[in-house]
Amino acid sequence: MSPETVASPAIRYASVTFDCPDPVELARFYGEALGLPVRFSSDDFILIGEEGSTALSFNRLAGYQRPTWPDPSREKQAHLELGVDDLDATQARLLALGAVEASVQPQPDLWRVLLDPAGHPFCITTLG
């Protein structure tokens, strides 16, 4: 049977999950930063996002080790790019919520690299 004749099940992008030591802290940070409500919560897993849209989720991982970007000993593996209108104002807000400015800023006029409370690098950019 060819792939064209086999009915394909519906698949949709649902969420990106971040491992972390404290899902409550990370869900609070991204929920406040992006204005997203909690959709599901347990002791070890929290999913945030609007009903019917893509979401972010946070999974407690025993022995979690923070990424060391840009040091390659423990790479970032993945990161979010968040589109913003004002780099300076957004950076100030995210720092107030608990982000930390990364020591390396490859193109600060276009992107700012920040670290979330669990150490995951993420970028804010006016390009998105």
C-alpha cells in the first residue's frame, strides 16, 4: 500500500516541554512573561497556554543541571525566540520577572540572550 492510500491521522503541534528543577517557578516566569494561563498542573508537570493553541510545559527532572551556554560542556539543546517591539523595555520586564542577562550577546541590536530561572537560554528579538 502506498503512503498516499493510507489515511493519515491528524497530528498537531501541541507543546514544547522544558526540563527543570522546579516547574512551578518556570511556569510562573513564562506565564507572566507571555500572559499565558495554567491549563494543567501536577506536582511534577505544568502546562501553560490558551485553550486550543500551542503551549509550553515544564517537567521536574531529578538531578537537573543548568545549561552552560555559551560554554559547550552542557549545551542549551533548544531555546525560544520571542518576538518583541522594544528590546530594552522587554528585557527590563523579563529581568524583573527573574531572567538573567547572558554574558555573551552576539548581536544585541537585533537579539538579546537571556537565561530563564532554570538557566535555559532564550532570545528576544525585533525580527519576529
